[in-house]
Amino acid sequence: MSINTNAINGFVTSLTKNKNKQDEANAGDAGSFALQLAQFQPQNLNTLLNAAFDGTKSEDPLTAQSTAGIAGGMRNGLSADGRNLSLFDPESGYKMMSVIRQREVSYQAEFAALTEMKTELNDIQQEGEELAELTTSTDNSKIKAELSEFVDEYNAWVRQFDTEMKAGGALADSNAAKVSRYELDQRIESPFTGAQYGIRGMAELGLTIDPNTKLATLDTQKFDAVLAGNKVGAVETIRAFSGDFAKSAAMLNADNNFISNRLANLDRVIEYIGTNKTSLQAEFGLGDAPKVAGITQALASYKAVSRT
């Protein structure tokens, strides 16, 4: 039995078809994965051993078909444990298929979590825009209440995705998610906001980001002192911050930018794997069931929406 390089070449093409450098940058691990697959040649299958995942087999409760069911439908050329014995190196093919199966669920989980982040980013953008409605005639207590509300909403957004952005989470390797958090963090910490009004950034108003938790905090005593001594400067600084923050959030969510590009790449890869997984398994072996610890919630969300 010969190796079907057309299937691999098609897979590589689907992974690396990017329209511009920005799209290519957002492809991230999809591009690395394409390189691994490109190395899958009949005369050099051993090169895949370094790219394959280690670890023991585990049951896959989220897979619609059981491994036994798949093997039963592909007995020709496959051993009882899912290896394609017709290959020069069946174990390399099996391990490569394990990589593909793991990437499939990882991409699905990232897609679901990043889609949710995109939606929530719209909400935090609107919260930032509301600060622009403050004026020097607004009561001081009202100004402080609005800024405190923004802090609460921002922190809720950070906490919502904090677990998923840690090691093993659905967004742990998502550059789009990391860039989103970093950019909004920088809007809050910028020392230049309000410079024309005699204010050195939101930190002078008491609004800072904790370096460990990445949560925003508002020193109300410091804020009250600035309001009492330079209300015009404080209000205008908040209004300038409002514009910068909302603009950054909108750009992150814009078409052909970080989040939308990453989602498009993920969707393309997920679709290809879903369409071709059965034929790839017939060619290279079943592969181990993917490990889903840490991404079960995001993966369930994806499957609920896609009904797969």
C-alpha cells in the first residue's frame, strides 16, 4: 500500500493558504503543524517521531465514534490496535495521526473560547465608551462610580478567560487572545494619556493594573484628591482614555485583524480535518484518542454550537 501524498498535500495547502503576512502570523501553530505534515514523506517517516506526542492512550468520551467502531470500518491494512502495517514505519504514521486528532480538539476548543472572547470584547468596548459621556459638570460621586463600574467590568472580562489562558487551557497558545489582553492592559497603563491636561496617565488618577493578577484597581482616595485639585484635567483624561480604549477594542475585533483572522484560520483547519480524518486514519492509522483535560468546557461549547 502506498502513502497517499495527495491527502497530505491538500492538508498542507489548507493550513498555509494565507492572504497576507498578518494572516500568516495569526496562523501560529497551524503553520507549524503544516511543516510537520510536509515532512511526512515515504522515504523519511522517522522524522515525525520528534513531532509526535508522548503519553499513554486515553478514552475519548467526546468522540462520536468509538475507536473500535472506526477500526471495524477500516480493517483493510490496519492492525487490531489501529496501526497501518502496510506503511514502512506504522508507528510514525500512528503517532502523526495522534497529533492530528489532538490538534482537532485543541483547535475546536480555541475556536469556541475565542468566539466568546470576541463577543465579550464588544461589551467591554461599550463600557469604555460610556466614560466619554462624563463632563466637568458631572457630580464627582457619579464620575467615581462610572470609573469604578468600568474597573469591575474589565476585571470580570479578565477573570472570565483567565483559566483558559493558563497552561493547558483552550487559549493558552492563542496569540489572538494574548494580544487582546495585552493591548487593553496597555491602554490602561499608558503614561501618555492626559498629558495635555497635566495628568500622567490613568495611574495618576489611581487606576492601575496589578502585575501579578492583571486585574485593574482604583485607588479612590487618590482619585478623589485629583478630582478636588484638577477636575478638568481628570475628566478630560478619562474621556481621552475612553476613546483610546474603545478604539483598541474595536480594532482587535475588526475584520481582517487578530481575532477574526485567527477564527478564519481555525475554521478552515477544523473543516479540513473533519472532512478528511477518516481517510487520513485509513492511510496512517487511527492515532490515540486526544487528551481533553483543561479544554472540556470550551470543547463542549464548540460541539453544542456545531452539533458535531
